[in-house]
Amino acid sequence: MHTLHAAAVLTAIFSTGLSSAADFHPPAGENYAIVGASGTVLPGGRLLRPFGVQIETGPGPFGLAVSPRGMIATADIGYERLGVTVIEPPGKNPWRVHHIWARTPHSTAPELADPDWKGVTSGIAFDSEKSIWISEGDSGRVRQIDIASGDRRKVVSLNGFTADLAYDGIRHLLYVVDQSNAKIHVIDERKGRVISSVDVDKTPFAIALSPDGMTAYVTESHALCAIDIRDSLKPAVVDRTITASPQAVLAVADRIYVSNGLDDSITVISATDRKLVGEIPLRIPSLEEFHGVIPAGLAYDPVTRWLLVAETGINAVGVIDTAANQLIGHIPVGWMPTRVAISGDRVYVTNARGRGTGPNPRRVILELGEVPVLHRGSVSTFIDRKSTRLNSNLGISYAV
């Protein structure tokens, strides 16, 4: 579908479905919270009718990683328990989902918590099809996990609070955000040790590498920090660009995109001179004066040149035409989307609260074969095509 045609279709949907702010009310009316086949009613009357396939993960998937061959993994920070969910896309076989829970090493009993693995944050990155790195948070460590067995391969201690990760597969380097010490650490993945560090400003949050792997971009409290990493032994801060309330960051060939969680906007920065190019507001028609979209994770489609944004506050993914720097629509996903990624022709979105829990703990009673939990997250996934992504059959909706 041509971009202009897609925008026209969305305009028609908006104009017929949204009349005025005074007409808005909880979509579910007075119905109580419930999880059903036709959708989910959330506390407060919001409705979830996510687009595409929904795959259940562990509780609280705040991190998302894609392997070189298209395997997906989520970092499940947990409520009742924590771990990693590995998802293999369908090929000759249907979807395959594998949970790796924190447990005693070399034990197949998931109910035995591993005292050496006590936390998971949003940091997660594949280094191959066989192993993955995760950040542990309070322990100040990063852990390499064998995907097949779930056992640890390596553990590197950084004596801080480990958060987001970025992996350079060419140089086999892992970049780790240390929030408590306001540093970025560089780890030689093959040797399993820190080879250098660089100081950044307070409250570093997310990290992304430039396509050539020569620059790391880190979101700080009110700025985007650019770090020269051409010499991995001597990383150096080279620039800062002020942004409103930076959360996630994504770098493409000529642009850097930063989501501003409190400002409901996307900052666009030139990759050449790191100057501001523009701001893209994220709003809902007829509710432009209100905030609460809360943009988080970002993904870029090089074919359509569209930027996808996980919109945590409205349970949707925003679609931005980067040629015009304009929001052109929202795709409904699960509850509290946090990250979004594109692999091949498929989009993946992590939903921290999945489909919700409903009015009672029936899941805990019915869940057999492993330790039951009340909370689960989810991944929404769909084919990344204009013809399926933006048309009147998407059932585009707003949780307001």
C-alpha cells in the first residue's frame, strides 16, 4: 500500500471513530476485569484486542533481543519469578517457546532458585544462536547463558547496577550500562572480562550502536551521549545532544532516534554532526492536549523507512513515516508494550503485562507441568507489510 494511501485510510478511520474528547468513556463500560477469547478488559475499563499472534512469556518482559538467524529472546524481570523466554519462529515446525528460569546450575527443577542468579533487568543480547547475555541488575553482573541447557557459561562482575546491553558481533564486544556508577563498560566476550570503561552523566538508561559499530549512543537524564568506540580500549565521550526525557535510542545510517517517555515525542538527530533535526509528537486525534502515550522501545524498517515505537501508555505500536517525520497510525498490541524489534518481515513487541490476569488466580490452579505463576507477559508478532500493517482490517483502537 502506498504511504499516502495508507495515511488516507487511517485518516478515515480516525474521523469516523473519534468524534470529540467529550465523547470518550471507558471502552468496557462497567464490565469487570476479565481475560477472554474476544479480548481482555483491564482494570479501569480499557480493552485489549492485540493484532497478530500472541505468544506468552515469563512475567515482565522488559528486554528483547534478536539472534542473527531470527530467534527471539525476552528478559523477564518477573513478579513471582524471573528468567528468559526464547522463541523460535515457525518454519517447518510451529512456534517453539522455551523458558529459562533462574535455578540451581545443572538442575532441571525450576522451583530451586539459583542463589547465584537473583535478578534480571532489560539488558539482553545474543552473541550466537547458542548463547545469550543478560544483565542481573543489583548483583552488578552480566551472565552468559547456554540456550539449550539454561546453564551459565560465564559471569562477569562489574560492581554496579547492570542494565541495558549492546553487542558487537564483528569484534565480539559487549557494551554494558552501569547505572549506579554512571559508566559504560566494554567486555571482551570471548575472554569474559572487562577491557575498558568510560564515565557518562548520571542515570544512563539505554544504549545502541551505530550501524558501523564505531559509535555507541547512550541516553542519559536529559541528553543523548555519543561515545567514540573505534578503539575499544580507549572509549571516549565526544558529544552530547539535549533531549526532553530520553528513554530508548536507535541509530540508522543517517539518523539517530530517541524516544522521550515523559514528553510523548521522538527526537530526530543527524548522525553526521549530531545536531537536532526535528521532534515528532505522538498524539491521539481529539486528545492532542493530553499526554500519556509514553514511547519506549524503537525499531526501524529499512524497506518502508518507517519507525516503530512501543507506546507503553496506550498499549499500541506507533508507526512513523521517517521521510515526513510524521506519525501515521497506531497498531494495538498487549498490555504495557516495552520493546519492539524487526526480524526479516516480522515485527515483535514485548508486552510487560501480557493479557492481564483477570479477576481470580485460576491460571495458578490450572497451570500444570511447572511452577505456577499468576502473572505472564507476552510477545505480539505480525508480518511487517504495508498491506497488512496499515489498512481498515487492523481494528486500530486506543486505550483511553
